[in-house]
Amino acid sequence: MFGYQPTPLLRGSLLEVIQLFFGVYHFYLALQKIIPTMPIQQGQAAPDFSLYNSQKEKVTLSDYKGSKNVLLLFFPQAFTGVCTKELCSVRDDIARYNDMDAVVLGISVDSIFTLAKFKEDQQLNFPLLSDFNKEVSNLYDCIYESFTDMDMKGVSKRSAFIIDKQGVVQFAEVLASAGDLPDFNAITETLSRIQ
């Protein structure tokens, strides 16, 4: 009797506001599915992210800001032929990347456990990060809607990005075909220019 009792008009208005809010929210979600994301471009600030590596340690891109250039290599799946070839060639050339003041980070949607085994088997000498939830692959607009004829959904596209010490994208290459390799000559030239 002494507590606040909303009038029927206010109750109806509140309900209408809530319904409007949820209507707008569902419209926003629907738009996210049909509006394409903008590809990452040279000269823009690199989207920051944190992922876990194969040793279960959190790695954050912005932690390298001011100290290292970063070569991000998105790859479709561990233990596949082209991915193994690509990452083993980086392993064999790691001294060149170190000399250009760059750290290499490999990223795939594989689990940290799969990546740990892959890294061990291939004796990879740079971190592999798990984008298991596909958030970073989506953020960088490098994810296959459908991968291979097995119709696998949400696999990272083979891609390469160079982020300089100021956190700016200096090189961006997203490959349509998983059978292609990034242009490592262009990557080397870019890293040499910004070191």
C-alpha cells in the first residue's frame, strides 16, 4: 500500500520500450550477418586481440607495440600439407625475421592441444596461437565460410599481416585459395623497410 505502484500506462510504456529494444537488437544481429566486414588495409591501426598459445599462455598483440614488428600468419589447419610447408619454411628462416626485429605469430582455429603437438612434431620455433572461437579470424576478415569439399565451416584463410612497432598494418594479404602461400618476398621487403 505504501510501495510504489506503477500506473497501467507506465507498465504498458515500459513493456513497449523493452519490446522496441529487443526489436532493434535483433535487427542489429541480422545486419551483422548480411553486411560484409571491411578487410584489413595497409595503413590502418591493427585490431588488438588476445589469444592463448600452445603453452596455454595468453598472448596480446599490443604487448609488442613499441618493441617488435609482428608478422601474423593465419593458416587453415595444423598437420595439413601446405600449412606444414609454410610454417616449416618460416621455422628455417626464423633468424632472418629475428634480424629484422620481428616476431612471428602463427594463428589457426585449431585447439591449443592440437597446436602444441603440431609445434612439437615440426619443431617450430615461434608461437602458435589458438583462435578456437574464430573471433580474431573474423576480426581480421580472414575466415572461410566453407573450407574444402568437406564443407568445414569457419577455418582461417591463409593470410599474412605485418604490424609495425606503432601498431599500424604495413602489409596485408588474404589468400582465396588455401593451396597458395603468402608472398614471402613482399613480406621480407616490408620488414626490411620498417625495421
